[in-house]
Amino acid sequence: MNNERGNERVNERSNDRRPAGRRPFTAPQSQPEARLDRANAQVELKRYLDLALREMGLAISYEVSTPATIGGAADETDIVVAFSGDDQELLLERDAELLLALEHVGHRWLRLDPRLHDRVRFDCAEYRSQRIDELKLSARVAAQRVRETSQPFRFNPMSPRERRLIHLELTGAQGVRTVSEGAGDRRQLVIYPANKK
């Protein structure tokens, strides 16, 4: 009887052509669209910030707002948290390290899908707004340089959000294309002439 069971197992294995312990390949399923519940996110952000700022003892106030829609598309609207107060300089020290940390924890608090991180932005004294304008200008100037010299331009390593901003700024720009290269914290955005690989 033991031999019969052993033979059955051998026969089952011989009919199954994949190696033992491996699952059959299944095509990756497309992810559902990520959606931001702005009303709930605003309520939760206020709850998070009231707690965080009280525990940190910072003399900071904040305003959570939803800027006007772009081209009437409500789904393009971001949530902006603007900080001000006596301790705002603390938020902006070391390239706004504390501001960015508060934002990161805010994303975690909201359990945001990473695809939605760009939709919720923390700012203080227009630091982030100015940085965005600076990056867009840098992208346009670098693209013009690449067109004139036919040589690639490599930005210093930057965050995924900043790289994405430059990619978007140069989408459709004539004569250039953008690529992210490298790994981890050293990942860089490179602008190449459109005709070079």
C-alpha cells in the first residue's frame, strides 16, 4: 500500500512539468486607479498635525487647503499644507529636512498609495513652491543647452518627486528626452538629445 501511494506521487509529479515548489507564472494584474478622498484626507491631516505639533512643542500654525483646479479637472487638485509661525525656520533648516519628514509621516498617516504622494504637499514660507519653480527653470535651461551642444546633461541626485517634476516639465519638449539613471539615493535624471541613445 505504501508503494502504491509512492507511485501515485511520482506519477503526479511527472505530469506536472514545473519544478517542485514553484508556482505557475501569472501575468501581473493592472493596479486599480489610485484615488484621493480629499475631504477625508483633510480631516485626517488636521488630526495628525494637531497631535504632532503639540507633541513637538513647535510654535507653528498651519492651513490645509485645496488649490483651484487646473483646466477644470478636479482630480488634478493637490492638498497643500502651509505652515507659518515663530518656529518656521526650524522646518526649513538643512534643506527643509523637518518639513519633508512631517510630510513623509503625513503620507504614512493617511496610508496614501505611493502614486498619490505628489498630490499632498507640505510647504512653509513658499519653500516648496519656489523649489518647484527653480526645478522647472533648471529643466528648461538644461534642455536648451542639450539642444545647442548635443551633449547630455546630468542633474545631481534628487528625490523621485523632483525627478518626476523635470520629466513632466520636459514631456513633449523638442529635441530632448529624459531618463532616470542610477539606484537609490544616487539616482539622477539625465537629459539626452532626442536622436542619441
